[in-house]
Amino acid sequence: MAAKGTGVSDEDPRADLQWGTIPDLVARGSLRHPDNEAVVDTNFRLTYGELPGAVDLYARGYVAAGVGAGDRVGIWSPNCGEWVLAALGALRAGAVLVPMNTRCKGGEAAYIVRASGATTLVTVRGFLGVDYPALLRGQETGALERIVLLRDQGQVEPAPDVELLTLAPFLDAGTGVGAAETAGRAHALGPEDLSDLIFTSGTTGHPKGAATTHGQSLRTFGTWASIVGLAATDRYLVVNPFFHTFGYKAGILACLLTGATIVPEGVFDARRVLRHIVDERISVLPGPPTLYQSLLAEPTRGDYDLSSLRLGVTGAAVVPVELVRAMRNDLGFSTVLTAYGLTESSGTVTMCRRSDPPEIVATTSGRAIPGVEVRVVVDGDEVPRGEPGEIEVRGYTVMAGYWQDEEETSAVIDAEGWLRTGDVGVMDHDGNVAIVDRLKDMFVVGGFNAYPAEIEAMLRGHPGVAAVAVIGVPDDRLGEVGCAYVVPAGQDGAGLDAEGAETLARELLAWSRHEMANYKVPRGVVVVEALPVNAGGKVLKRELRARHRAGDDHVVSYERSG
């Protein structure tokens, strides 16, 4: 029987019924704690009382620029206070938000802009030396009409041939739009209207936009905040990227729902994070296991007062028991919780509860949240508790569908509303789920989902590659990384000597670093004469994994490639 999110410790506050939409939450909900700091960043500090006016100024800027209700607005920027205002302003203007991974290269970003039909892109120039608009030069960007720069440290290369607006003129133009216009757009929205498209790669190798509504987002993360115990007195350092549900919804939205303070962290650096914890008296610090491992490994950690920390929430990968203990004993968290989710289910499926014993937190991802059903199946039939199978989820968290892709939507959501996650798990008798494998061959690189099919499709675009298979392999620092098995073009590998194979492997690693987001870049390349396949021609990745574990192959590594 499918496990439901039930139990005396569960709460389902139904934030969707209380607020209806995210703009309504900002306008009315912010007034519950008017003196609390809402957003704290290097450029400004805003209280909840000041937040609605700041958000409306951005909303009027969008209207003045020509953004219509229902238009898609992409945000391609690191975590910063302006990201928060730009996103909430776009929603108040009636637009649909399209958060974009800052690690995307030009072609990857252009695909998302094009596929979403975004008319406006909000981005930055100069972050870590990157001129984001310039990356789109020469790319097909579809309906894109304008780029708005949240932060501008100077143009490095020519930008795409669209209107380019810096932030001050963009906001100044908004002052000519009456507040009634944006208020009317916000009022016209309902819980069933789309709030965002978050693109996630799949087994087909093409990113797809998971569409979720205002009501789904509010209800899911009202429940999330209730379960973890987020409070108005908390100060939340959001290291998780805003382009991901963990940063945007379990970060920004969860804080808005509770009155907690959002403190964005643009780039993870262990010492910088430790200093931020001290300076801002941070109490909440969620993140992937690698975040906590980096803090624990920082030699200067003892120089910082971490006594303000109380809540850590992790997931996205297997969490070692030793890490949970160290988070409590060495970093000082009084509460450590684990959770499991995927973009297609609003980022949340199961969660541990604060009352759970340490062994449950360390060995499972908890049980279904209230109002959601989770089951484990093989060939569509539910398996006995304790047996592995594919995790399926049904309930209000499941996406409305992939944006303009009914075929892919029907492939993952059946007629009864069950979403196939592609993850293999085991459910215990109390409904707690442990993730043990992934049907989709996805692997997790430092908290980022990497999909072999997408990486393989990109590698096949290199003229030196005839065939390729990518597998996830263990990595001490990132958990897992990609290793590409490559058949050279034109010769099936037979005529390539050791020196030629080494040269090709190094070339592919360098090419990948230029063409792909860094978490997708293979950290190793093996040049082979042929890939192992079954009678139907499908690559036997289990054989490649076994070969890699045994050390049978000559792997040209990312580090050796220079």
C-alpha cells in the first residue's frame, strides 16, 4: 500500500488557501512581520514592511519594458538580493518565471530561452569574470526581445542583438506605470496559474521545463517550512542556487511564508560562508552533503563562532551517518533533517521529521509529506516493504506537466496521476524511503543532477567522436563525477595508438569545459575501440561501471588534462 504523509507530527498549513498566489503572499503576508529583515545583501537590506514596494517597482519596470501577463521571464544570475526582487517582481507583473542555471554555457542557455519562449532575460555582467549576455552572441534565442542587467561590471564582448537595459533605467521607467496596473495583474492571478518553469534534463538528452503553479509552490513549501520548523526569528543563509527549487522555493519562498530573513550567498567558499554565519548570526543553513563536508574540512573552522546555527537540511545524495553526527557535534546543528524530491514534484516528496531518531535521519530520506502518496513498484506493481523498486509519487506536488511537451509528460505521469521518478528506493514499514539507485542513470555532482543522455548528446557533436557512453563514478570531493567512454570517429578505435588516444581524450576534456556547465564536464575519458552492447544494441553501462571499479581501463583524468 502506498505510504501517505500522515502522523501526529505532520502539519499541512495549506498556504495556498491562505495566500492563493506568490504576489499575494508578498503583498499581504509581508505585513505580518514588518520590522523583520526580509533580504540582506551587500547592496541593500530590506525589511518585510519595505519588501512589497521594492517588488512592485520591479514589476512596474517589467510592464514599462513591454512584458505582458503570461510572458516568460528568464533569470540567469547568481544568488543576490536583486534576484529575489526581480523574480517576485516578474510574478507580480503576471509573468511566468524561468530560473536558469548560472553554469550553463551559451548554447545551453539559449536552448532554455528558446524552448520556454522567454521574451525577457534578467542576468548580470562580470560575475566571476563572465559576461553572460555575450555568451548568447550568435545563438538562436527565439522570442527574446530584451535583456535586463541586475548587476553590470562592464561589457567584455558584444551582446546579442536585442534591447539591453541596465537596472537603474529599467526601474526608472517603471515609475511611469501606475501601481494600479501591477496590482490588477497580481489580482488576476489564481492558485492554478503557472508560476514557474524549471528546466530539468531527462533521458532524452533535451532539457524540459517542469511547469508548476502558484498554489503548488505555496502549499508544498508552506508544508516544508512547517516540517523543518522554520520561524520568523531565523536567519537563513541561502547557498543553494536560486535557479534550483532547493534555493528558490525551499529558500526564498519558505522564508516569505514564515518571516525568516533571506541572506543570499553568491559563491560558495568555506571561509566566506563561515564569516557570513558569524556576521549575520545565521541559524539555518541547508545544502547538499558536499557543503557540510567542505565546512568540516576547513582548517580555520575553529576560529569562527558557529553557535547561532540550529537547522541543517540536506539530501540530493546518500548522506553518510558520520556526516549527520559531525553536523551535530562539530558544526553545532541541533536539528539535522534529510529529504528527497525532484523538480517534477515541486522539489519535495519525502522528508524526515524533527522527532525522528538519528538513525532514521542518517539512513533514509523520510516519508511522504502530508497530502502526498509515495509507493515503490516493479513493472507497475507495488512491492513488499523492504524490497527495492521504482519510486512513484502522486499528489498536489506533481507538476502540471512538461512545458509544451505532452508526449514526455505522458511518459512520466500515468492516467491515475502517478509520477515515475526514475529513482530506485526501498520503503520501510513506517513509510520511510531510502534511495538506493537511479533508473535514469543520473548521477549527482556536488548536489547537481547530471544526466548521461544529455552529456552524450553534446559529446557526439565533437568531430572526433563516433560513439560515447557516460557513467557516474565515485569522487571523494563531489560524490560522483562523469566518466566518458569514447569510440573515435572514422576508425572504431582500431587505428588509434596510445598517444593518439591520449591526445583525443585531452582534447575532449578541454572542449567539454568550454561547451558544458562544469558539473556536466566528464572528469575522465576512456578511449575504446567499441562500446559493450546487448543483442538489441543498447550499451551495457553496468559493464563499463564494473570495468571502471576494477581499474581495467586507462582513464585520462580532468586534472591530467590541465
